[in-house]
Amino acid sequence: MLVLNYHMPAHLRMCNWKLLYTLDRDGYSYLNFFERLSGVDETILIVEDTMGHKFGALCTGTWNEKRGFQGDGCSWVFTFHDSEDLKLWPATGLHEMYQHGDSHGLIIGGSDDKKHHSALVIMNDFSGGHSGHSLTYDNEVLCFHNPGSSECADFKVLRFEVWSFDI
């Protein structure tokens, strides 16, 4: 995962990573998620699904369930093709729906267009979610290896981690 450092904003590249939230330690509760991430501005979400796919996002806004979409154009989403090759999509600037979380779950790269989906949605119990093509990132589906696909795909979470940075 350290290959992600090369794509971080400059002020984060040399920072140490700090594990803020993981299902094994913190449980499957969205309330725990928001409590552990309270006041943290920049995070990396990493998902490993039951099929072995690894994907996630750099989120540049504070996670707060009482607000709408947060973040800015420095965010991005990623997947590892063949478990090794990183593929990354930066924000396009077409939409400002970077990240949102509430009692229903987490959304990365939202869309208000019925032809497009969110880049990444994680259910509030962190058991699963789905990924699709989003205008916010113009990404491929993150959770399976079908290059160029714009279809939405469901996944089941095996591992979910959120990291921050010692700035």
C-alpha cells in the first residue's frame, strides 16, 4: 500500500500513517467510525473484498454525519489490478460530491445523474457495498477487474481500514 504515498498531496508524502479505524479492533458500527474519525481532515479508506480485490480512496474532508458532501479536488479513488498494479483516478472537477457519510453508509464520488453511480458505497454495517462509474472521478468499477466497465458491481467486505497521517 505504500505505493499510494507517491500520489499523495505533497504535504502528506513524508508523513507516517496511523490506523484510525479497522473492523477487527473497532467493530462494525458507523457510530464508532464517526467517533474515531472526528476532526480528522485527510484519510485513506482501504477495502479488501471477499474476492481479494483491494480498492479505496483518499478523502480530503472531515467525516461528519451531520453535513452533506465534504472534501475537495485533491481526493482520488484507486484499485489494485491483479493485486499489484495500482490504478488511480483523481477528481475531475465535474462534480463536488467527494465524500459523504451518514447512518445509511459512506459514499465516495456521488452522482446526481441516473446514468452514473457512486465510485464507492459502503453500507453502514460495513458488511458490503458497491462500486460504479462516477462523474466525480471518471473511474472504472473499483471492485473487479473489468477494465473500462461502467456497470455497478456489489462486493462483500473482508477488511476495511481507515488511515490518517501524522502531520
